[in-house]
Amino acid sequence: MSVASFEFATATRIVFGPGRISEAPEAVKSLGGSRVLLVTGKDASRARGLQEALERLGLPVRVFLVDGEPTVELAREGTAVARESRCDAVVAFGGGSALDAGKAIAALAANGGDPLDYLEVIGRGQPLTRPSLPFVAIPTTAGTGSEVTRNAVLGSKEAKVKASLRSPHMLPRVALVDPDLLTGAPAAVLASSGLDALSQLIEPFLSARANPLTDALAREGMRRSARSLRRAVLEGPDAEAREDLALASLFGGLCLANSGLGAVHGFAAPVGGMFEAPHGAVCAALLPAVLDVNLRALRARAPGHPSVPRFQEVAVLLTGRADARAEDALAWVEELRAALRVPGLGRYGLTAAEVPALVAKAKVASSMKANPLVLTDVELAEIANRSI
């Protein structure tokens, strides 16, 4: 029997439960904040109640809108706004884009310099040496798990790729997850974000860096996602479904931050850089083919790999059947994607002619390092072509 050896890092404090958004202002004040940069999505009205509550507590607020997925340019702009307004705390309220933008701004405002000084892959990759400004993450979608991760993904229009700012200093001081914030979320958002969360539970469970702590979270998250995601999208999320989806997303963030991901996210970063495509929908389109190709590659080249029996366990968790086989997990995921009407990557502009360039970028993506085994160019091309 192998001896477990791992590390686990997350937000300083995780606050979970319906109605707990009301605790956000006091949480910010307890971190020593006196002027707040409130980073939110393109519809600022959703954050107005939080803004007013912060101001009632004597905390002046400057609002910064994130219209679309965050870019290097947007991080520069937000950092300049934070400095100009003398903000000493950052609160992000929204989906993964707002949370990643807030996380990047909090880090850059404290460390100085340009995003390209610190970015992986396309930047200089220098370490962030100073703690970020106190940062509170409040997700309003259930997908990215960004409220408990140590990185922020930024797109580069010039390089046509997404890359991460990454540092332990970037972990939020408070992650406040209120399932009630999912009320009224559009079905398409629930579908793509929910499938993103599911992939962030499955990939770490099959990862080369899986560990017993993330395994426990992944198992519970998969179980909750499997019982509630379809119902939430097709019928609307009741209180039980909102709780399940919020926990699945939170657990997925904890898992990916500590056990890595795999080929789904290895492809998602360059796809998001090459095309105007929402991250969750990209992951949802890729998941079925990635699982199928990984399983075949493992059986052909590494039949004794510990991830092989884990495919069957994934099938049991997703289907709820004790006799489920590995192939049942693949069928279940493909059927769910179809039921939720998640489009292929062709919807966003990917064609067969661009697959070689996509494969070349995906091979060097940081997420690919945790895939259970190294996939060949032919296997990677198959995933891309089948996901179109």
C-alpha cells in the first residue's frame, strides 16, 4: 500500500449557507479594509445591495465592471482603478470572470508591475512576492470554484491564449458561498457552469496528483452534481438543487487547486484564447471525448494505472448503480450534455483546419500536466475533432 503524501491549501475562511451574503460587509471590515473595490459582472445592479451594505458600514466603494472573460488589458485597467481610488480591499461578486479579475487585481495592486511580469506561458513567470490586498470572493454561479483557488486566468488577445497568474498569496481571505445567489440564474448558465464544476470534480479524481482529501471532496461533489444538475437546468433550481450545485462547485475548486486537472482544461485554455467562447461551455463540450480517449489510452498503454478502476467508481457515482461499468460514465456524461443542449466547439468557430494549432497549444497548457497519462498528438486531435 502506498503512503499518502500531499499538501492542501485553500481560502483562509469558507462561509457557506443560504442567506449568508448578509455577513459579507462585516467580513470585509474584519480584514481591515477601509476603501473597497467591488468587482462585478456587466450587470452592476445585482451587486447594488452588497454595495449599499458596505457603504452603510462606513466602507466607501468603487465599482469595477467585468464585461466578459478577464484579459491582461482588463487586469491592468482594474489595477489602475484600485490604486487611483486608494482601495485597500477587493470584493468580487459574480461568476468566475469577476472572481478571477478581482483576484488578479488584488494581487497586482499589492505587488506592482504588469500582469506580463507574472503570467505563466506568455509572460515572464516571476513570482508574486507580496500578499494580495485582502480579497473576498462571492460566487453567483456554480461552476469555476474560483473562490477557493490560487490562480486567475487571463486571456491575451495578442497571443490568442489564456494563461494564469498563480501564487499562494492569491488565495482569498474569505470565500462566501450563498446558494440563494443562484436563484434566477439562466438555464444556459446553470448548464455550462454546472458541467464545468462536474469536470473539475472528475478530472482531479482521475488526476496523476489525486490525494485522499480531494478524493473525498470529489466523490461527494460528483454525487451531488449527478442528482441535481439536470433537474436544476430543466426545471429550475429549488433550494436542495441550489445547495448541491453550490457545494459541487466549491468542492471542485478545492479539488483542482490541490490535485490539478487534465485534458479538458488543457484544451479549454487555448480554445478560450483562440475564440470568443465561455469557459464552462467549452469544458462541457470537451468532457465526453476526453473521458473516452483517456480511458482507451490507459487500457492500451497503462492497464495497471490507478486511474483505470477509478473510471468505474466515477460511473457508480454518476449513475447511482453499484454495477455500473466505466463505459457507463462516458454514456452518462454524453447523455447529460445532450439533454442540457450544450453545443459543440464549432458553435464558437473551431474548424478541423484549426485543430493542429489547437493541439500544439493544448500540449503545453499547465492543466495537461496532471492528466492521468501523456496523450499522443493523434489522441489529442481526436478529442478536438470530436468536440467540434
